[in-house]
Amino acid sequence: MSEQTTAPEAQTQEQAPDLTVADLTAMKSIIDVASQRGAFRPNEMTAVGQTYTKLETFLNAVDKQQGETEQAGESQKES
């Protein structure tokens, strides 16, 4: 006989991807450490560098946006 198990409905639904700004910051640090330790071959450095630059640009934009949001929130509190 074959065994059939029934999973609860919550487990059968696909979970949404969970990628945060903190995860992206960690990825940037990982790339930085790996490149310092010589983990990439010379022919891979272009792709690694381009990806790192895109990631850094994105994270800087997020930081700037969060800073502007915090400043707007503080100025509303002062009013």
C-alpha cells in the first residue's frame, strides 16, 4: 500500500519570496569579502564588479529615500 499524507493548507501554499534590504546589504558585503580573498577569476571580475556597482547604487538610493522619509516624518512632528 502507498502512504498518502495530507499537509495542512498553509503548508501547501507557496510562500512569497522574502528578500530584504538587509539581505542585499549582506550580499554586498559577501561580494566585497570574496573579492578581497581572491575568490573570483580575472575573467569573472567584470560581471562581479558590474553587479556590485548596481547593488551599491540601489542600496544608496534606498538609504537616501529612507533618510528623506525620516526627515519628512520629523518635520511633521515638529509642526
